[in-house]
Amino acid sequence: MLVQDAQEPQGVDEWVACLTYKSTATATPRARDIDALAGRARARNRSLDVTGMLLFEDGCFLQTLEGPPQAVAQLWSSIQRDERHDHIEVLSEHMAASRLFSDWDLLLEGRFGDLPDQRARAANTPPAVAEHVARLVELALNADDLALGTVMADLAEQGWTSDAILSLLIEPAARALGDAWLDDQCSELDLTIGLSMLQLAGHAVRYIPSAQSIRNSRYRVLLATAPGEKHMLGTTLLADQFLAGGWQVDMAFPESEEALTNQMNAQHPDAVDIGLSDAMPRQHALEQLRSTIEHSRLILAEHPTVVSVGGRLFAEAAATALSVGADHARKGLAGTSVRLAELVRQNRKG
Ligand SMILES: Cc1cc2nc3c(=O)[nH]c(=O)nc-3n(C[C@H](O)[C@H](O)[C@H](O)COP(=O)(O)O)c2cc1C
């Protein structure tokens, strides 16, 4: 997230509670009813330091609330009692190191009488978000970098944080490109160009570095693709985030395990992140990754290093960090620098 990543890494006590639910409207609200609801909710949420989004479409609400646990609990108890909706179903409830939405509270409001393309709908993805993802995929496949840049600028203007753009749009778009290739809907060249386009788009959403975060520079991270991995989207986008967080960043795109472990040996980073493709599942790469991590640990035995892994495989929770011997598997790019800073701190204490 823009502001938090640019400051000191957060402590666990500053984590936010994050709740997403869907529900059914008991009566069809008119656009002005929704506007009134959103207006009142906006004021109350702002006073409670709660951010998030509310969507209404097709008779259903979908809402994410994030903020101090007590504030979210207080709102949640009001919302659950509200007779304007029923069939309330919690989709996810967790603590997070950073917010997905900026201090614009009810960011996305549903559209009325104008349903978006059904094809763009994925399970539990708000339609407005799925629409953005479909648009990014289309522009990436057409290598339309100018239009992509404009979309990014518009989203930033609407209040989307860089973390929200990464986790809700760019990472799902990369996976959609991978699926298009697996389904023979595009060539490998299209996939490669599409991923480079997403990379450009991701860089356009700059994390804002602050003078303070540069002064606080303490930790060193090596951001590497897994040996032989051609897709470098996640690894390059992480560099922006770590630099903004005040880290010293080294990058590696090694062809072999030896090249990677040599670089680790020369640099002794506090943390290393090894990324598999964000587009393709790469199940077959797990065994190799496990061996790479085992060898890295031997080489870095004198200098305890936090090892993080990422990529589509881990985002979809098909594999855990433990299965490859890593300390951390990132579900996505957002918040990685904050999480690794915490792990490095624990590592140094322990
Ligand atoms: C789908 C839905 C979402 C709502 N979201 C919020 C919200 O984010 N913030 C808020 O203050 N009220 C929200 N409300 C309104 C609350 O349910 C409630 O009416 C309002 O907070 C007043 O609460 P009180 O009756 O406990 O004082 C929402 C209502 C509905 C039906």
C-alpha cells in the first residue's frame, strides 16, 4: 500500500481486520437509495478509519471492510442487523498487514441496469473488478501499452492503491493470460508479450518512495526468478515495492541453480524471494525449487536469510511454503516487503 509501504514496516498490532461478505437485497433499491446508503456509510466509515468497497448488482451486495478490528466488528454488527438485506454469507475474514483500498472508503459502486460482460465474471470476483481484469488482458494481448498506461492512471486517480491494482488486477490478468495460452487461445509469443505489457503497466503504478524510508534503509533483499524461469513479472514488480520500503534491492534472473546460489553467496541478503511464473502453475518446478532452497540454506548457513517464494502456484494455494522449505510463500505481491521485514526482524532476534 502506498503510504504504509513507504514508512517503517508495521508491527502486528497495526494489522487491519479484513472482512468480505455477500448478501441479497430484500427489496430492489433505487439508485438514490444506494447513493443515500453509501453516503451515510462513507461518513461513518471514515470516522472509524474503515476503508473498503461496496458493490450492488443483480440484487446482490458485495462488500469488503478493512480497518481496526474493533471498528470493523462494530460496523459488522450494525450491517448484520440491517433489514435491507439477508442471506448474508461471509466470503473471507482475516487480518492483513496492509490495506487493499486506500482511504477512499466506498470505492466502487455497482452499476445499475447495465450489467457487465458475463464472460468476465470469475467466482467471487466483483463484476466491476472482473471487467477491469478482462480489459487489461485484452490490452496486454494487443500490446497496447499506451491504453494500458491510461487505464493505470485512471485507476490511480479513482483512488486505487498500487497494492489493490497488483492483487486485484495485474496478478489475475497474468493468470488469465496463462489460461488463454493453456487453452490454445493465444500463442506463447502472445503470452510473453502480454506479460511484458502487464509488467510495464505495473511499473506505471509507482509506489511512492519517501525520504524517510530511504534513510531507514537497513535490509537487503535479493529478488530472483527461479532458475530457468522465463516469466519475471512478479519479481520485477516486487522491486518497486521493496525500493519504496527503503530496502537495498538486488535482482537475479539466473539460468541455473548455481548462478543463483553464487549470487547469494556474494551478496548475503537478509531475505531472498524466488519467483515462479505468475501466469502458469509450474507444478513440475516444485521439486527443483525445493532443492534450490535447500542448497541456498547451506550456502547461507553463516548468515540466516529469510527465504520467500511466490508465483501462481502459491497464489492459488496449491502448494505451501513448507513443502519447498521456504519461510514464507506469498499469496500475492501486495504487502510482501512488510511481511519480509517482519520475518527478518524475527530472524535477527532469534
Ligand atoms: C449492504 C449494506 C452495506 C452497508 N455498509 C455500511 C457501511 O459500510 N458503513 C456503515 O456505516 N453502514 C453501512 N450500512 C448501513 C448499516 O447497516 C446501518 O444501517 C448503519 O450503519 C446505522 O447503524 P445503526 O443502526 O447500528 O446505528 C450498510 C447497509 C447495507 C444494507
